[in-house]
Amino acid sequence: MAKCAICEKGAHFGNNVSHSHRKTPKMWKSNVKSVRVKTEGGATKKMYVCTSCLKSGRVERA
């Protein structure tokens, strides 16, 4: 599973808890996209960025 290159958000782990309180493993995946990004030097680089970082403007798309 990819991690966000900006905020390092990744997958979270926990348990699904049923009505009878039985627990099974659960994994929540963050919404991470592969995006072309402008770096500080003006070059473009492909990296994984979560959609919350894209929406907030922390990253400039190339």
C-alpha cells in the first residue's frame, strides 16, 4: 500500500466488530493517487499523494 509523500498518511488497521461483538481484522486504505508534481527546482516528479493534500493545495500538479 502506498503512502502519501507529503503527510505520510497510509493504511490504518483495526477490528471489524459485529453485533455479537466478534472481532475480525480490518484495514482502512487512505485515498492515495499517483500524480505528477512540480518540485522546488521546477522539474516534474511522479509521486503518491493523498487527495486531502491535493485538495488543500500542498502540492502543485504538473
